[in-house]
Amino acid sequence: MELLVYSANWCRDCREAKRFLSQHAIPYTEIDIEATPGAADAVIANTGKRAIPQFVLDGRWIQPYTPGKGFLYEEMSELFGVGKTA
């Protein structure tokens, strides 16, 4: 499994997503959209918007949160086959 996480340091939802991954020992590679040339453009090209965090799991783009509602713990727990931890 290859997991990329598009994020930014200032993003609260990104920190929450990375905390979830760390709590479940799910390995990932972080791509900071502000420090990595072309990263923000890749997010827009693949999702149609500049919305982070974004997971790219084995080439499939996944938005792990709902704007204004937060991280999708139940859905992501099911996707990764782990117990829910909030």
C-alpha cells in the first residue's frame, strides 16, 4: 500500500488526518503543498479544488474529511481496516 498525504502546516484538518494515521501506525508520505513545487496544482488537477488534506491511496484520490464537519473517522477506519479513534 502506498499512501500520499497532501497537506500544509497551517491546516487543522491535515493535522487531524495525520494524527489518525499515526495512531494506527499507517505509513504515509507527506507532501506539503506549499513547499513542494507543483503539489497544489496536482491537488487541483485531480480534485477540481484546492482542498486539503487529500489522501492518494495506491493512485486513488480520497478526501478524508467533510468541509466544516471534520475528519471522516468512521469511513477512514473502514477504508484502512482499523478501529475508530477520535
